[in-house]
Amino acid sequence: MENRIITILIELVRINSVNRTLSKGPGEREIAKFIAQDLKTRKLDVEIQSVGDNQQNVVAIISGNAHDRSLLLNAHLDTVGVEGM
């Protein structure tokens, strides 16, 4: 399991996801596709939502059996470029 986590982290860092509204970058499309595919292999219900030019959200759902509780993880897919620093 630890090797799989390290492999995924290496791939995530390798993908250029610089927010194109903040500096020159490709946006989140490629990293969203990578994350969505990884979650699909884990049998999650996954949806990619387009919210702008090369800006995407990944929504994944794991159905549980507790109908009165939910857990939400909210994280950023984009990164900030180092231009001008």
C-alpha cells in the first residue's frame, strides 16, 4: 500500500496543473483525468465537472450505510506557478 501511495504522489507532482488564471499554465484538465481514472479503478462513482476553460472538479462518491451522516473532502487540483517569484 505504501508503494502505491508513493507512486500516485510521484505522478501527481509530475502533472503540470498550474492555474491558467493566475499564471501561464495548462489548468487542471490532465490532473483531473488522472485522479478520476484512479478513483474509478477503486470502484467509486466519479464525475468530472467542467467549471471553466481547462478548469475541472472531480466528484467521487462512496455510498455508505449510515443515512444520517456524510463526510466531505474538499481539495484543490490546481497549483500556482512560480512566475515572478
